[in-house]
Amino acid sequence: EAQVTQNPRYLITVTGKKLTVTCSQNMNHEYMSWYRQDPGLGLRQIYYSMNVEVTDKGDVPEGYKVSRKEKRNFPLILESPSPNQTSLYFCASSLQSSGRSYEQYFGPGTRLTVT
Amino acid sequence: KNQVEQSPQSLIILEGKNCTLQCNYTVSPFSNLRWYKQDTGRGPVSLTIMTFSENTKSNGRYTATLDADTKQSSLHITASQLSDSASYICVVSRNNRLAFGKGNQVVVIP
């Protein structure tokens, strides 16, 4: 089954404790992206990747890191999480960049709480 | 200022009725405009994707329209069902980036 998976689905952590949220897709997609969704603000793009070893900042990249060493995986790293990073995070992928009219598939989401 | 504005923010409709959701955007030029459906607590699911040269696109009971001159799009839901209760998000793509609206929250009641 074609899908985007994220782990963990739920995470409660403390300020400053490094964490990684994994994202994997099995559709051989070139384009992958991370978003956060907050009440009243909608979805906002954190980082995106056009292909292996090619990443770029989105609208809200501060406090986050990403890497794209393999085509299928695009982990999101929070080196020192803070409470303002409490949010619902979505990973997504598409065959090519969002500038092309390819459907973007979203993962199930990761709900992160930083205390 | 948000580049994609949606209205109404929320609405309640009776099962079987039609409704229309509006999206106004300022992103220009753009590559494509998308409508997504998002059920509570789940990832968005694509409904339609239109390039700037397309005027309408349908997906079952969902029909999206686009007027690139006035920078407006609409999503029409025909014969609504209880399963249509969700948030509908308008998204405009430009230069490999996506600008998201805050969504129209639709509640369908029996």
C-alpha cells in the first residue's frame, strides 16, 4: 500500500531534550516536506526536500533541522525543543515538487507536546 | 498578511444540501491551486489540483472552480453527506512552496 508513515504518532517530552520524528514513504517520491499545524494558524511549511541531499527552508524553519540521505526517508530533528514547538506535525511527499501538479500525500501526523 | 484567505471560517449545513466554500489568494504568479479535505486529527487528503489555465475540476461530489483574473477559487459540495464534515483547505503553489489557507470548517447535520 502506497503511504507516508510517521513515528512516533504521539510524543511528550521536556524542554531541551533532543528528539527526531521519522518520516518514510514507499512511493519513490522525489519531493518531501514537513509542516506544522496550529489552531488558528493553519498548516505552515517547515522544510522541504527536492531530492536526496537537497533541502531548503520553508516558512518556519527556526529550531528545526532535516536531512535527506535516502530518497524514502526525511527525518525532522529538534535539537533543543521548546514549548512553542508543541504542535501537530505532518510529513508529506509527492512525485516531484509542488510546482508541478502532482498530488501530495500526507502522513497521519505526529502530535508533539513539549513541557 | 496571509496570502490565502478562506471564507466562511465555519458553516453548518443539513445533510443533502449543497454548499460553496470560497478562497481568495494574493499569490501571483502561481503554479497550481489545490483543495484538500482534512478530517479531525488526520492528514489532509487531496481533492482537486488546478493549474492557472484550468477553470474547473471535479472529483465526485466536489467541484472546484478557479478565476485567475480575480484570484478566486471556490469548492462546491453537492448533496452533502455526514462524511463531508471536515476542514477544507485551499492551497496555492508557487516556486516549490505551498501557501495554505486556514481552512473552512464544515459540519453536516442530519
